[in-house]
Amino acid sequence: MVQQRPTFVVAVVALVVGAAVGGAVSVALSESPDPTTARGSTADWTGDGTPSLEQFDSADEFESYFAAADRRGGGWMPQTVSLDGAAVEMEESAAPAGDDGGGDSAGGNGDAGYTGTDADRSGSADARDVSGTNVQEAGIDEPDVLKTDGKSAYYAGHRFQRTGGETTIFDLADPAKPDPVATIPASGELLLVAEHDTLVVFGGDRIWGYDVSDPANPDQVWNEPLEADLETARLVDGDLLLILADRPDVGEPCSIAGYGDDAIACTEVYRPGVRTNADAVYTAARVDPATGSLESETSVVGSSYDSATYVSENAVYLTYTRSVSEYEVRSGYLLGPGAADLGFDAGTIDRLERLDAMNISDRAKAVELREIVESWVASLDEDARRDAYETMETGMAEYATSNQRELTKTGIARISLSGDLAVTDSGEVPGTPLNQWSLDEHEGHLRIATTIPGLHGADSVNDVYVLDDALEVTGSVEGLGETERIYAVRFTGDEGYVVTFRQIDPFYTLDLSDPHEPAMEGELKIPGFSTYLHPLADDGDLVLGVGEQDGNVKLSTFDVSDRETPDELDAEILDDERFSEAVQNHRAFLHDADNGAFFVPAGESSYVYSYADGDLTREAEIDIGGQGVRSMYIEDYLYVVGEDELVVLDRGSWTVENRVDL
């Protein structure tokens, strides 16, 4: 009778090539014959200290760097974590970032959030009470499909809208009666630069600049093609800041696309001194919004599947991932503690060591490793074989758990915004960030929340790290949400909030006032999860969570006045509402602090809620003939834009005053 292998052990022994995770520096083969030291040191995986950033010396070095990442496992890491042996996809829909797939970032100065006018952000003197895009950094605007300066509004056709190729301009001289006065034959996300009377439109493969000094007669003044992918953009001190990503072409890897149609030389790209999961080059470019001309740019290698971008008033932070390949972890165990645990004979150890020294890819080594282990297992009797499987399962999980913060790390490159864009510092922390909300700069320190993946039998956990101005770690909070992963992060001054999830939603409060001794203060466990957190009170004692429960949109108010015992004051489940763009895109959310209310779009209707004393009250359910897209307020009116029309409501009574077809 053939002995049936446990499923987990098959996963341990049979190193399926498609499951390999790519890239850190190659593991050096120890010359020691002692099986407990041959591959036991994680220093072999990660090197000594934080890798510095240097430019490539030549095109050949650039090509070799990316080729090595691909050979060692594809140069990428699947977005999964293992929870008790079950692979759980890290859903894009659960990320609070917007349409910027690479993890668009902001929120650095610790403000509770900024929803002032687009005009305010751009320096306009317009005194009207006008909302702006929901961003995190006062003074730094983010692109979105709806922009206003209080006098005009600009709406780029939503992707579900039949007029999706145009941008509509509304005259708001009479706020109760918005008048569509012009259209622009370009659509995408928008930035309004009031000081230059310029509307910038980000299309899929092109950027346009329009003179809107006369909104009824917009005039295109510049446009630039984009050969690279636009990850995100910001408006910083009157300049456009673009983050572009280009994956090197296999046939011509040194042709790196930057801004416009100009190529970037390989020797101008920065990379860490160790191997990473590099599959792309990220370029930060500063552009004059009035002319579209490039002012400065710099480039760093990155990981297109899990890089995050964060922009503060001082710097751009770009992250990249470096992880130990599946082969390296398995062989590290088998040539380390596993050799003694399993009682390998000298011949098996010799075969493993010779395999490790071979100059072939880790993918090929994984296949050979499987053959070696299966050959050894076949030499055992049935009882010994069963014991070997159990030992491997337990030993591999223990080995992975003890080393898990060395297996996947996030490198951080800081690009100073002072003068020409330049890479100034680098740092590194265990795990990977979720998206833009995972990073925050505050009083000379960077805070970053990461998930340590549950790989190779180890359970996932979540950490928060504090780094100083040199990007050296000064303190950390470790071990949040074991077997879970991060769904939401919010930093506000000296305080922080983290939501992890698997079956319930642990909501953590953090004390970050001492960068050397950050601490977890309190924990609240409730059903469902939040993916976007928004402070509702100036004193920071009331926080809104937007997320899901049992497949429906959920709104929660959290009382955090007692940091050690946070409490869910109220919760509202939007029955039959399976989707809200605010769950994954913070720019779809609008906070009206003056009226103690907020707006959230959903799939069937759009909603206005008040939150007096933390109690959620539905003030309006707006039928807009489909999904609501965005909202804004000007003086006494709230505007909700949908797929086919713009609805005007009285701001206070929340009654419908007007409807305008699009």
C-alpha cells in the first residue's frame, strides 16, 4: 500500500516552481560541514545592515540585476498570506487606496485629514465655503475626477459613464443652478492649478494642460505622451509631481521610459546594494503645470506588484520589496536545523550542498531539491517516512516563524523635494505595506505599518515601525493581529490606528508619542472590517470606519477618547449595498465638518449621514439613477455627481433642489 502524503508536507517537499517567491541576495554556501550551521544564518539572506542606494555603473550591470531577480523566482511575490495553511488573496478591493494600483500615498504631517478647497491648495483667494478633494496632506492636492475652485467645477467622465471621453465644465455663478458651459475632449483624473488657471488632465497614455482662465472657452496649451505608467501624481508648491513606473523590456532593458518621450539612462537609476524583487523602475518627475516642461527627475528600482508611494511636504518615499526565495527558505531549513531533526545521511547533505553551490536559477534548484528529498524519503520504511513528514511540517513552520521578519522586507528610498529631486536616504523594515496609508511622516520621523506574510507554515503578523531622519528604526510595535493582515491604517499626530482582519475586525489604538517606545494602547474586536479610517472630531476622539460586513457596506463610529478601551459607538449596515467606492478610494468620501455630516457613494444610492455624539443618522438617500461617483459642497449646497446626472441638495436640510443631466 502506498503511504498517502499529508497535503502540507507535499507543499513543503514538492517545491512547485509557480509558487516560488522571488528575490533577495543569493544565499552564500557555508563551507562548514556542520549541518546546523551550513545554512542557518539569516544574515546570508539579508546582508549586514540596511542596503545603501547606488546608481548602476553600466548598462550591463542594470541588465544583470533585473535578469537575476527574474531567474530567482520571477522578480515578484504573490499578494497572498497563508492563514492556518489556507492561501488568502490580498484583495485589491479591500485596499483603501484609490485607482493608483501601486499604493498611492499621502498623510505625512499627522493632520487628521484635509478637505479644504482645491483653490485653497493652489493659492486662490476665493473666500467661498468650498470643499475640495479628500486628501491627507494640507497643501498637497491629489488627482481626482471632480475638481472645483468655487466658481467652476470640472468633472471627468466616470469610467461607467457614456460620456467617459470628455470633461464637463460647470459654471457655478448661481450655486443652486450649475450650468454646463463647455466640454474638454479629454478625460481621466484632474488637478486644478488655480494660480496658473490650468487644468491638468491625466489620461491613460497622455497628459494635457488646459488654460481655464475663461472656463467657458478652455484652451489646450500643452500635452505630453506617456510611455511609462502613471502611478500617481501630486500638486506640491505649485508644481506637478508625477510618479511613473516602467518595466524594462526583455529585448532592450536599458530603454527606460520617463516623463514624455525622453528615455532615462540605466546609469541614472538607483538600486540597493543587494538583490530585490525588482521588476520595474520608478521615476519621480517634477513638471511645470503651466508649460508641461520637465524640471527635475530621479529614478529608483521597484516592485510593481507591491511598491507603495508616499508624498509628504518634504519628500517622496518609494518602497520596494526583497524577499527570500522559496528554494532558499526550504534549503535553509534542510541544511540547517532540518538536517539534524531529520537525521540526514552524509550523502544527502553532500547532494544538498552541491546543489546549493550550483550556478543555476532558484527555480531549477527547487526542482532538484524536491528530487533529493523524495529520494531520501523513499529510502525510509513506512513508519520512518510518516515521522519524517511530521518532523518536516513542524520543523519548517518553526524555522519560518523564527526567521519570518528576515524572509520578506520592505526597502524605503527617500527623495528630497528640496531643490532638484534627489535620493538622500534609504531604510528597511520587515514585511510589506498595504498602500499609501501605511506610511506617515511626523516631526522628523517616518512611521510605517507592515504585514509579515504567513509563508512556509508561519502565521502572518503585523508590525508598526518608527524610523528617524536617517531612516534607521528607533522603535516598533510588533505582533498585531496574528494570522491576520492589515486592512486599514491611519496616523494622526502622535496617535495611530490599525485594522487587521480575518473573521473579526481588531481595531488597534497606538501611542506613537515616543518614537523610541511606541506602544499598542487598546484593542477592540467587532464583526466585519474597516478599510478606510477618517477622524471626525478635531480633538481626535471620534473616528469613522468605512468597510464591509457580510458582503454589505458598513459604517462604524469609534470612540477613542479612552485609548486603552476604544468603543464602537454605532454601526450602520447598508442593506443590499455591496459596493462603495469609498471602501477602496478615499477620494470618494466627503466630510462636511461644519454640518457634522459626511457623504458616501454606494452601488444603488448615495448617502448623507450625520454623526452627532457618534450616533449615525441617515439624513439623505440620494437616487442618482445608479452609482454615485463624487460629491462637493459650495456655500449652502451639496452636489452629488453620478453616471448620468448632477444632483443639487440643500446643505443642511439635505433636500433635493435641482437635477442637471450630464
